[in-house]
Amino acid sequence: MAAFEILIVFLILLILSIPVGVALGISSILPSVLFANFTESATYIIRSMIGGLDSFPLLAIPMFVLSGIIMTKGGVSKKLFNIFAYFFGKKRAGMPCAVIVTCLFYGAISGSAPATVATVGSMTIPVLLSLGYEKKFSTAIVAVAGGLGVIIPPSIPFILYGMASGTSVGDLFKAGIVPGIIIALLLMIYSWVYCYRNGEDKERINSVVNDLHSEGIGKLIKEGIWALFAPIIILGCIYGGIASPTEAAVISVFYALFVSMVVYKTIKFKDIFGIFTEAVKTYGPLLFILIASSAFSRVLTLMEVPQNISIWILHSFANKVAIVLIINLFLLLIGMLMDTTPAILITTPILLPIMVSIGMSPIQFGVVMVVNLAIGFVTPPIGVNLFVASSLTNVPVMDIAKKAIPLICMFLIALMLITFIPGISLVL
């Protein structure tokens, strides 16, 4: 009963628009204040918050955030898009497909879905509109494809899941590659169907693509090869045994600085302080949520919430398929209502034992969880990607959400495949 009361307090605080980190912190300390039989003191809980930061893998997150911001300021997304537009542009739905592939590759640089939407969208949406594509469709494509940013490695949610579950971050990165490619292919298939039904202005599209062809593939690759190498270098260091994910994150920062300052010369030395300031502003609130989530997860464990929920689910649903579907539905709802960071840190200790008990690998479940939460990025009421995309085009959030429904269905198809075919996640 005590655990239920704490969860209700947490939900009420969220409804009152209390910041998530503050709500988690208050909810973590309340049991030691209100319940005499709670085993740990408020001092212990506060210490556990500080102790939650003592994690080497956790250092990768601010480094990937900083690397992504540097690449954004360096204009990397445009150089990526030009390469893909060169190859896809003249085919049916070629330009929307080029946007999707750009999101795929940029996600491998930034590790963040909202960052992918903001960076790729600010550059590609005006291009799609100038080519005659509908504004709502163009915005929805970027909003949904931006979700690839948390599935394709390096992925910040995978780092968080690895921290919460004790699973290898490197293995999680490998597991995200094939699912990310499958989701991108499904989004491209829908784009082809949409363009087949609604038509395209081939004259305008060919004009733009011909300009790219006139520059020559050699020049485009020469400009874009440094951007294409970014995920290869990061992942190559990890899988080649050269560096851990955290060390690879630091390497990515230096590589981003080198490319932006020396190769592209789009960033000046005087810009560095502003970039670091923006990175701190981005990561600071996330850090507070991390420490509060860590304490809240520990409190739930001390109150035996994960064990009780596990017993209830396993006793209530004998069929493994039913259990998997129920947990997927639960994660989808969580993704709609809660930010990714607390969602992963709170639900992993609760749900992972259940999934392991029915035979699912922790690696596969990590991918399933992140894909579910990626769908939450484009579903109201939270839907961070929707709000970011709306800010770029002034299209109302609900209009984007309605246009995104078929694309979300593609995501759901991929989710079912990933859930019931372990090899998709574990093949690498």
C-alpha cells in the first residue's frame, strides 16, 4: 500500500507540472519521512543520489551530447543530406527517403532523437517544402525518423539502460544496428506508397538533383566523407576493442572539433565557449533527473515493488505472448507520458526480471524498451519530437501526430518483429 501511495504522489506532482527531477526527488525521500517501517533514512537516500553519479559509463552521455552539438554547429547534416539526395533524389519518394537516411546517419552522431529532429529538420523541411511536398507530411517524416536517433548507436537511452540493467553498452549498441535499419526501411516503404498515391513535382525535384549531379559525386563525397566517418570511427573504436563506449564518446568530441574547425571551418575558436555552455545547459537538467531516478529506483526496490509486480504479472498471465504484449503496451503508455531517462531508470528494474524469467535476453529487451520509448517521442501528450518539429514549421502538434499515424504503424510493425524474432537484435 505504501508503494502505491508514493506512486500516486509522484503522478500528482507530474500533473501539477513539477519538474520530473524534483518530483522524483520528493517521492524518493517521502517513504523515510512518512513510514516508520521503511528500512532506510532520508540521509541514505540522498547519499544514493550522489552515489548514482559514480558511474564510468555515465560519462559517455555528456560527451555524446557535446559531440552532437559540435556536429550540429558544424553543418554536418547538410553534407550528409546532399550525398543521399544525389543517390535517391530522382527515384520515387527519393527526397523523403534521403531525409530518413540522413536521420539514420545523424542519429549515429548525436545519439538523441530531439537533436536529430532539430538539426536535420531545420535543414531538410524547407527543402521538401520547396519541392512541393505537403507541409504536414514533411514535418511528420522528420519527427518520426528522428526517433532513429535513439536506436542507431551510439544511443544515450542504451547507455542509460546498460547502467540500470548491468548489461554491456557495447553489446546494446550492436543490437540496435539491425533494428534501426529495418525501421528506416519500413519508413521508406511508407514514403514510397505516400508519394505514389499523392504524386510528386518531378520537374522541381530533378532541377535540384541535377544541381547536385553537376557538382559531381566526387566533390559531394569529399565534403561529406568526414561526416560519414564519424559513426564508423566511434563504433569502430568500440567494437575493435580500442576504446570503451565512454572513451569512444571522448574521441567523438575531438573528432567533431577537428572536422568542424579544421576540415569544414564552420566553427571558430571563439564559438567553443558558447558550444560548451549549450552542452552544459542540455546535460544539466538530464543529470538531475538521472540522480533522482537512481534514488527512486532504489526506493522502489527496497519497497519490493519490482518483485510484487513481477509476481502479479506472472501469476495473472500464463501465456508468454500475452506477457510480452502487456509489457509492450505498458512501455508504450510510459513513453507517451514520461521522458525517456526516468522511464528507463524506473521501469528497467521492474520489468527486466519478468522478461528474463520468460526467456528474453536482457539485450533484446533493451532494444524492445528503447523502440517503445522511441514511439513515445512522436505520440501525445509528451511527444518531444512533435514539439520540436512543430517549432520548426508552426504546424500544430496534433496535426503532425495525425499525419504521423501511418509512420507510427511502421514503427509498431518493426516493434513486433523485434519482440518476437530475437535474431533481429542478437544477430550481431
